Amino acid sequence: MFITTHNIEEASQMYGRIAIINYSIIAAIDTPEKIKRTIKSLQSMEVSFEEPQAEALKHLENFPKSSEVIKEGDEFRIFTDDPTSIYSSI
């Protein structure tokens, strides 16, 4: 049976296994709890500065809840499982 929804909470309540489909390709298939944990660990924020910051990458990597920081052009992507703590640190 194939049922679609954009609401992971709805899928969690109704099914024991769910799949995430991205551009017609199954990106993940697992229990709802494991999918939610994976999604939570992949959360990220983008940060940019009006003026170039020489020490920005080093500073952003030292945030308590950041797991990885990647420079993408003029922006920085901070991966975290707690975006609120990162936001309040900036």
C-alpha cells in the first residue's frame, strides 16, 4: 500500500515504517522514530555577515550545539540538533 503525506507526525501515528522520497528517489526508509531522529540530526542554519569575518568559521565551530560548519560561498551552514541554542548564541 502506498499513501502519501507531508506530515511526518500523521505518518508516525498510522504506520510502523515510512519512507522519505526526494525527487522520485527513496532517500530513507525506516521506523518513524528513527526517521525523526535522523531528520533532527540533519537540521541546519545558514548565517551570513555584512562584512567578511576572518575568524567566523572558527567561531561558529565552537558553538556548543554545532556538529559541523561548512562555508558555502558567502554563507556558513551550521549543522545542529538544537537550532534554537545556536540562534540564541549568535
